[in-house]
Amino acid sequence: MNKKNTFLPRMIAGGIAVCKSPLPSTLLCTHSSSLGPFRRITKSTVWMVPCFSSSQASPSSAAAADAEGSSSSADDVAAVSSAVDFLSLCHRLKRTKRAGWVRRGVSEPESVADHMYRMGVMALIAKDVPGVDRDRCIKMALVHDIAEAIVGDITPSDGVPKEEKSRREREAIDHMCSLLGGGSRAKEIHELWLEYEENSSLEAKIVKDFDKVEMILQALEYEQEQGIDLDEFFQSTAGKFQTDVGKAWALEITSRKKRD
């Protein structure tokens, strides 16, 4: 039975239009947004009409595009592989316990990764400070102890001179950034780490305060949970906060300690 002379070709892979008769006298085939050739259909049958775009690449340009795509794909694979290697090294931070708590006999002490994570949250929820880049503080908090994935948590109790500790950590961060493959991300991590180490910006000063705030908050929580005396951590940080936000948070935590 004949139907009205209206028709919409059905497209399948490869730019083929599948058309069932009866067909209009002239069929316009399209591929994506490009107009294909006109084809006159005269028989009542099923037609598979190739559809070509005027912008379709020549064999030589297609080969060049394939070569470029292969190179780009190889670069992407290498970048992903480097990222996974870097993250696998960072996994050590989840297993490296904070040395100060271990020495004081704390049960199930936090890891370095635990410490950095809560510092990142601190930077996220802290009140706005004029001239301070909040996002930079968050990033800095997340990488400031990252070298400890290689050197461990070196504390004054280890007897390692400050210069030697700094040397080891610089070598570690250099290695980790090279493992990441260089580039803008590795450069950013290195700059954030160095900025923190050198205390060279307002963001670094705030994050250094958060480092101490997180420690005394954790000390208070261990005292409350495990009934041990960790007052030395409060004493070691007293008077050493550099920013108003750090001082305010430290005051609140020490006030809660006195109430307990």
C-alpha cells in the first residue's frame, strides 16, 4: 500500500541512509549537520545511500589526524600512569602514623593523611580574611606534609637537625613532582609546599596556624576519649600563632580543655 510522499531517512553507522520505498523522487541525505548529495530514486526497494560531507577529510589529512591522535592518546596514557604512580606513593600517608601520638602511647593514632585532610576542611570553613586566597590555603593544607610519604614524620624527638630534615624533605618533594611527570600540576604542588615551608605568604601563615590548631584539637580529643595527659602539645604551641583566625580557634580549643 502506498503512503504519502513524506520520508525521513534512517541513519546508521558510517553515514548510510536506509530508505524504504515508496520514496520521494528526490532524496536528500545528511550526515550530522552537513548536507550530502542528492540521489534520484526510481525503484521501489530498500536503498542504502552513502552520505558524504563536503568537509570530509582527504586520506592524507585523515592519516595525519590519526597520527596526531595517536600521539595525543599516548601522552594521555603516560599522564594517567604518572598520576596513578604519584597517588600510590601518597597512599603511604594513609599508613604513616603521626609520630607524636605514637610516642605518647595514643591508641589508634591518626595518620598524616588524616591530619592534612582536617586541615583542608579548616581552610574551607574558616571565615574570609581580606587578601587571602581560600583555594590556595586548601591546596596548601593538602600538600604541606606530602613529602612525609617518603621521609616519614620527622619530629624534634628524632634528633634530626632542622637543616637535614629540610634537605630530606626537599629531595622527597622533588622526586614526587618528577614522578608526577612535571608540568603545571607538579609545579603547583612544589610551589605550594615551598611557600608553606618558607612561611612566605599570608596563606602560608594561616595554614601553619591550622597545622597547630589541628594538633591541639586532636590532643584534646585524645584526652577526652582515652583519658591521657597531652598538655605538652598545648604548651608547645602557646604564643606561636601568627594570625587572628589561628589565635581565635586556638583560644576556643584551650577554653574547652579548661572546662573539661
